[in-house]
Amino acid sequence: MDVTAVAPDAFRARWEAALTELELDVAETEAMLAGDHVARPASPWTPPSDLGPLPEPLRARAELLLERQAEVAQRLSEALVLSRRQARLTEVLRAGGPRRPVYLDAAG
């Protein structure tokens, strides 16, 4: 059955629901990156397989969502790099053992 053969309102409603679900997923990731400690969903968002082509009236919304996703992906990448650097620094500091004073203030 052609997915576009369903009633136009139902077809659009299915697309709107899919976009809303994806927008919520992106918003959760944005909140996590902002440090709001949002619990991640049990399962990641997966696109419905039978949506058919995007209705033209939803194109602008989908394009904005795509831009948000790209921005979030960039921010996640940057956060990952920073996290790896911090982990390496922590390992180096742990490997060095306890710090010893370099100078002794004998006059003090």
C-alpha cells in the first residue's frame, strides 16, 4: 500500500508526530549538554519506516530540526574531545603519585 494514499490529514499527522518525537530527543540532548543532567530515554529514536515523503508544509520545520541536530552533533563532538583530554590529564596526575613540594619556605 502506498503510504501517501492514506488521508492527507492522517499522513501529515504521522509526520508531525515523528518530527515532534525527534525534536524532543534533540531537546533532551541539548539539555544534557547544558549540564541539566537529563535522563536519557531507554531506547534511542528510530525513524518510522513507512512515513513516505515529507509533506511540503513541514519542510521548514524539518530543515530547522536538521540544523539543530547538526549543531548538537558538533557540540557533542567537542564535549567528547574535552572529556578525553580531561581523562588523559587525570591519568597523568594519578600516575605521578602524590605531589611533593618543590620549595620549602624555611623563613615562613
